[in-house]
Amino acid sequence: MDAIDERISELVSAHRPELEQLIRRAVDRELEHLIEAEFARRGSGSSETATSAAVATAKVCRDCGRTLPVSSFEKHRLVCRECRARQREQRRQAEADAEPPRPGDYGG
């Protein structure tokens, strides 16, 4: 049994990002179903209305692909705050690593 547990652990470690994304998608689907069921229970209209209300409360980040609450995004942005912060840090690091311009270089 010990060898099986080790192999499972190795496989999970090797494929962790894919597994996490599959789990997120499954949870998102289940949450959508629960929201639709609650709207139907409250008699707020058709399931189409419930689905559009559920979609209006979440967005998919164009960078990481996660479905997050709208509050995780800045207004009119398609990338979540966490990814934007990571991108800013990567730009800052790239600028810090870049060679400073030499006299006579005009950048063009």
C-alpha cells in the first residue's frame, strides 16, 4: 500500500496545476447550480435569469483562467488584481535587470 500512496503523491505533485484548475471548474459549476436552485426556490423567474445573475457576479481572468468574483477585478479590466500585481512586479524586475541606456543611444 505504501508504494501506491507514493505513486499517487508523485502524480498529484506532477499535475497539481491541472488538478487545481479542474477542481475550480467543478466547484464553479456546482456553485452555479446551487445559485440557480436558490433563485428557483425563491421564485425569481426562469433559470435563464438565474444564470445571467450568476454570471454577472463572477468573471474569468484572461491571464490565470480562474473564475473569480467581480470584486477581484478593477473596473473595466479583464485580468484579476492578483495577476495584474504579478505582471507589474515582472515589469519592474525586467526594467531593473535591463541595461541602462548609454550616452548616444536614442532608443530608435
